[in-house]
Amino acid sequence: MTTAQRNTAGPEHGPGRVHGVGTGNGTGAAHGPETPPRKGAAAHGEQAAGSPGAPDAAGVPGSDAARETAERVWRNLRAVVLERNERRKEVAEAIGMSFFRVKALRRIAARPYRMGDLATELASDRPYLTLVVDDLEKRGLVERTQHPTDRRSKIVSATPAGLATAARANAILGTPPPALLGLSAADLAALDRITAALAALPHG
């Protein structure tokens, strides 16, 4: 390089300048300025939705996917319990009376009731329930006695025949369907845990 060339050389070719970037300490960045870290889930090691290992949207309570899953589960439960394994008709035919009468008898067999309390328990109006209890009494399945402390109230309780009839109805209703008996022990244990948790929730 001639003297003139050295004198006219610009700072872009001086020490510490590589590709037009100076560091101020005599060294240059060989490939230009560093790219700043990306912001967002990937920058913090989080997994994007849809990537392997990312949480399923159906597992997020309140999400649309979770609601769709819940609706599908409920449809399947109704199909299994109410459509394919409906036992009310079977019980009514086996016992020889309406299912509501069987239901009332099963409640009374569990413990004695005052008529008003029984009407509330069965969500029935008092006059109709009186007719039902009258019929059960005629069949020899229940009996009425005076309340020990309230002379205006009657206590209805099951007779030995009533207890035996209620036990027969409970046996029919409590027999699991073949499809349920055919599940593996692990599946049955999972269903047992889930249904027990659902049954323990408050009404409403």
C-alpha cells in the first residue's frame, strides 16, 4: 500500500473494526450484533400448545375442550345406566307395584319416618304420599305408630315383610351390569375413585 493509500484509508479498515462494528477495546464482533433472546414461552423453556408433552386443553377446568369432554362422559353414563341397564321396570315387575312405591318402601326400610319428613325426602306432595303409604300398609309392608313425643304425628316403619321386600329390590338395583363386571381391576378402581368423588360432592 502506498503512502497516499495509507493516509486516505478510513476508520472502517482500522484496528478493532470488523464489518463496521467497533468494540472500543480493540476487538471486533466477527458476525455483527448478537440477536436478543426471544421473549415468550420458548424463551423460558415452556412448551407451546400442541407440542409433545404440552398439557391437553381438555384438562383445563372451564375450557371449551373440558366442557365437551364432560358432556361426552355424561352422555356415556346416561347410556350405560338409563338406557342399557334400566332397572326400575325390572324392579317394579319383580315386586309387583309401581317403582315409586318401591322407592318409598326402600326409604322407610332404611329408617322410620314421620310422614312430613318422608314427603320431603321423596319430593312428593303429602296427599299422594298418604295414598302410597296406605297401599303399602294394606300389603303388610309398613305400619304406622304414634310419635312418642308429638301426638299429632305418625311414624311409619317397615314390617319384617317390608324389610325383606326392600332387600329384594335393593339386590336387583345393586347388581352391576355384565359390561362393568368385565372391566379390568385397574379400570374398576379408577371408576370407583371417580364416582365416589362425584357422589361426595354437594347437590346443586
